[in-house]
Amino acid sequence: MLALLKKEINTFFASPIGYLVIAIFLVLNGLFLWVFKGEFNILDYGFADLSAFFLLAPWILLFLIPAVTMRSFSDEKKQGTLELLLTKPIPHLNIILGKYFGAFVLIAIALLPTLLYVYTVYQLGNPIGNIDFGSTFGSYFGLIFLAGAYTAIGIFCSTLSNNQIVSFIISVFICFMFYIGFEGITAFTSSTIVEQFGMNYHYKSLSRGVIDTRDIIYFLSVIVFFILLTKLGVKTGKANLKDIIKIAIVFSVILVLNTISNYAYKRFDVTKDQRYTLSNSAKEIATKANSPLIVDVFLKGEDFPSEFRRLQTETRQLLEEFSNVNHNIVFQFINPLENEANRQQTIQVLTQRGLTPMQLEVRENGKASQEVIFPWALASYNEQTVIIPLVKTKIGASQQELVSNSVQHLEYAFADGFKKLVTPKSKKIAVLKGNAQLEDKYIADIAKTLGEYYFIAPFTLDSVANNPKKTLQDLLSYHLIISAKPTEAFTENEKFVLDQHTMHGGKSLWLIDAVAMEKDSLYNEAGKNYAVGRDLNVTDLFFNYGFRINPVMIATPYSAPITLAIGDGSKSQFQHLNWPYSPLATATQNHPITNNINLVRFDFANPIDTLKNTVKKTILLETAPISRLEGTPREISLDLVTQPINPKDFKTEKQTLAVLLEGEFKSAFANRIKPFKTNNTKDKSAATKMIVIADGDVVKNDVVRNRPQELGFDRWTGKQYGNKEFLLNAVNYLLDDNGLINIRTKEIDVAFLNQEKIAREKTLWQLLNIGLPIALLAIFGFTFNYLRKKKYAA
């Protein structure tokens, strides 16, 4: 076998045809990947990976490998040496394997120069070296298996004719059918089983760095099956019934083995950030779909910028992972603007459904143009439909940053959407009333959003005065209480009810204003009002739990602007002016609640102090590192917008605005006379959680013409703040025992190329990736033939 392997390699490289075939392979790869415009161009793609190469290579190998293998047995047949070879005292299988491995080694040699592409991406990464080697070499692993399967088919086809061209054409056709043909057949059937017979189905996973035993067994099965067919093909004389039975038995064994592998398998995600491994929570949600869950993705178009083509690819790959977990999850990509005649009508219809279009800037050949896309997906299940956002917006983010944030958010977005469809509501939320909290219209948007996940209802504490025991018993049936900006003091009975809710393991979300001051109160003739402290009679309650909200105001230059009409009469114009009392809060650490969210807008916020006790405290939101505290009472005037902000007036310190408390809480009424008697009073809680936010306006949505607006959206500036997402994450964290919220902590590193370096050195890298592989091939050919002539001359 080894002698035949050497003979095959010597014969191939002794002929100029061999070098020509490999040269064509390298030149085609080089031109498509580094020169020609299109979806395969790595420099235009803008990302530090070789996914374009692993997408293109199977198509080029589909012609290269039949060209290498077409002469393996057909040439032997044509020259009449096959019978002579078969009479040698060598098992037929060894002869076949010798030719197979000879051709396979040649393909491996052809692939070796493409490692230069890895070096190029490594050097052009931003920063240098920003490439996922695990994913890259895992993808090469998949390409080797695909090449092995192509080679086995090519060797078999060379036994079918003594004409090399005929063998080449048959080989290309069979390779094409095995690679993509089964997917075409699947389009005419309702079953996905046929697709699994195709190589592309198994190569897709391997080509992005996921090594799955099911895929490896499939490719080994194809290789073994076609080598056995080759053994039958080289046999002199006609095939008898015994041979056919052997082939049928082997095919049956292979089929059974592949079937078993679908139930007992191992999967290794070798990517650096484990991006193709769904979290256990996402898998659990996906498995609950016991009927078709259809996902329509509108992220498709002709002129997408490279960043959004990447988002499209990542979305497709993620949905493939969901589909692998549960075949009931079916998806398709739709271009809603494909029909230019109905373009405007389509945009209007989709916008009315809540799928807001997005304007993108597309730069090509130094020219900029605008492209409209719909970065949304619709998931439908049992006659219910939810909208899934694919783009994660962030104030001030570039298109690259936008896509990075969005890719990181994808798994959570789809898992969250699927959960709404397949998981029935079970948890209950009580929105407290009775202490002059915000009116329903001001919390309508967050209440509607939470209603998609949980049962939510108002709960009035006024009934404590008449029947405190029943009020407490009723409140204990709720898993979470939300107190949205109370402005009237709590009575001792009410505090005791709330305290016992916590002691019995209930969760709570407090949005508290310790200072009475409203922005709307400034819009008067004088343009000013007074901020005063607000006593809600909960200081002792909160102090006992481990925190204190101070009745002072926070001012910072890093804040949201205030919009005022400047000028007289019809000449007045709305202007966005500096306003230090609307601090923009950021996350302090990578926590599931705050990871990858937008800035959260506060109004007249107060600082929170955490106190020492056994409860774990996590600071969720803080101001920028420059701020100051202003005591009350204090006059607040709109004239402040006319005064320049001097950074020297602020201290270099952050102020805490939101805190998560977790653990076992001590009752504020322990060792005290209780306001009323009740059964099962507890002085220490079970393990529970609460979140405290030092501003009630965080939950308040605008109301225009008596219609609630989206929480966090500033209609004057068009900016979307992170209030809604922060509160939704906070509630999910408090109530979600399945860990779905923890998906948000998953870090996915989207590696970009250095565009400035590409602009400076583009021609150099193009010449290097086309010229150097050919130069290496030429040096190899010269050396090989020199040594060969020297050997035989001697």
C-alpha cells in the first residue's frame, strides 16, 4: 500500500497537469477571497475569521478532487495495466487504499498553502492576533473530512470508465449530489431526514468549529461505503449476488450506526467563546415546543453592509443550533423588500405591526448610500406570534459595535421569545396601590411587557386598615411586589404586611423618590420650584434590610438633556440643553441584569448607601465618575440651562442608584410589638431577593394625547434609553428560577479586521495571498523534479 501511495504522488507531480490543477485551486481561492468583490471577499467582509474560505472551499474542491482522482483506475484500465496490478500478491483493498491515500495526501498538500490565509487574518486583526484559532483549525478539521469523502467518491468513479473525462464528469455530479443535492430534494418533501444524507448538512457544523461525532461518523461512513464500492468496481468479471449482498449488509450496518449516533453522540464546541453551544436554559425552552414553531427572519437583502451580513450569518447559525435541539423549530429568511413595486406599502404594513425599519449607511468604492433593513424576526407557535428584535441598540454605537452587541444578545433574544410562546405563565406580580404611586397610564408600557411573561395585577394596601390578616394572606400569594414611586407615607400596618411578604420569601422591586421634585412642575411662568425631602416612613424598614436612600439630589454633567422651547412666539425652537438632574446610569459590573444594556435615564435621583449585615449587596447602576450631591430644600430653576457646566464644581466620585440585595433578611419587626396579630409570623426570611432603585421616574413612560409611549424612548431626541430593558431584566432575575436571565452574561467576541491597515496595505496582502502560494508550489515542483532526476540519473 505504501509503495502505491508513493507511486501515485510521484506520478502526479511528475506531470505538469498536477501542478496546474493545484495552481488553479490556489489562484481561484486567492482571487475570490482577496480580490473579487462579493460575499467571499475577506477584506470587504471586515471580520477576522476564515468563514468565507470554508464556505467557498467545498465548491472548488468539488472540481479539484475529481480532477486529481479521475486517472486513478481509468488510466490503469485504458493502458491495460489494471489486470496486471490485480494479479500482484497484494490484497485488492490495499491497492485501493494506496490510491485513495495517495490522492488524499495530494489534496492535503494543496490545502497547506492556504494556512497563509490564517497568518494574514492574524496580522490584519484588530488588534493583531484577534482570531479564534480553535474555530479556524476546527473548521480545517471539517474540510479534511469533506475532502476525504470527495476523494472516496472520485476513486470509485475512476473505476466506472477507462475515459478520464467521463470519470471526472461522473465524479463531479455525484459529489455535487452528495454535497447539496439532498437539500434540493428536501425542498419537495416535508421531512428533514433526507437532508441528513447530504454532506453540507454535516459540514456546516464542522466548518464553524463544532466537532460532532454524528458528523464524523457520517463522513467516515461515506468514505468506507465508496471504498467498498470501488473494491467491487475493480473486480474482474461481473458482480455476483454475493457481492451485492455484501454491499447491502455494509450499507445496512452504516445506516444503523448513523441512526444510533443520532441518539448517542458527543459534541465539542472548539470556538474560543463557545458561541455555538446553547445554554441549558435555552435548550430546556426549545425542547418544550411539541408542535411546529415557525421563525420568519426578515434580515435578508441584496446590499447589506458586511457587519449586517455577519449578523445574518450568526442568526442563521444560532437558529440551526435551536433546530438541532428540537426539529419542530423551523426557520426561513425573507427579504420583505424584494418586490420593489410594493416597497412602500410593505414598509408601512410591517411598521404598523411593530417591525420598525432601520436605516443603514453602505459604503462602497468611496461612495455612501442608504439601505433600509428590517432587523426583526417573527416566531409563531399554536396561533400565537411574538416579535423578536435582532439588533441591540446602544446610544453612540458604531455599526460595528451595534453588530457586536446584537450578536451577543441573539441567544437571549430568541430564547426569550420562544419562552413567551411555549411556557405558560405561572408567577404573579402585585403592583402596589394605595400610597399615591404612579397612575396606571404612567406604568402602562412596563406593565404590558411584564404581562407577556407573568400574571400582573394591582394590589391596594388600603384594605390593611379594615382587614390586615386577609390583606397579608392575599399578598403572600404574589411572588413579587412592585412599588412604583409611592408619594404618601406607609402606615405601620402596611409596613408589617410588606415585611412579612419578604420574610415568607417574596421578592420586591422598590422604586423610591426620597425627594419630592417633578420636572413637570418647572414648566410654569417662573420656571422654578422647590425640591424637598419626602418621608415615606420606610427608613427603618430599609435600614434593617441593609440600605438607606438619602434625601439629597444627584447632579452630574453626564446626564440626559432637557428639551425646551427657546425664543418668542412663532420663532421659538426646541433645543436640547444640558440638565444635570437627569443622570445617565451605567452598569458597574458584568451582571445578568445590566450586561449589554443601554444607558438608563434617571430624573432627580437620590444616592443609596449600603449598610453592613449578612445580606449580599450588588451595585447594579451608578452615575458617571463625576457628580455632586445637593441637599434639600433647594430651589430648582430652568435658568440653570443657560449657565455653563464647570467640571470643577463636581467631585470625582460615583453615586449608587440601584442595588440588588440577596440572602436571608431579618424582619424589621423582630423583637418588637407587632402592629396586628397574625398566624405564622416570621422574624427571619427564607433566601430571597429585592432590588432598590432610588428614583421612581425610571419606570415612568411618557403619555402623549392620553396614550402611553414606549418606556425609555425620548421623543424629543429620538434616543432609546435602557430603562425598559433594565426593569424587565430586573424582574426576570427576581422571578426566573430557570436561569434564562443568565444567558445575558455569555460573552461572544466578534473579531474585526483593522480597516485602516487594510486601506494602507491592501495590495500587499492581495499579492501575498495569490503570489506566495504559487511561488511555494513552484519551489516545491522544482525541488521535487530536481531530486527525482538526480535519483534516476544516478
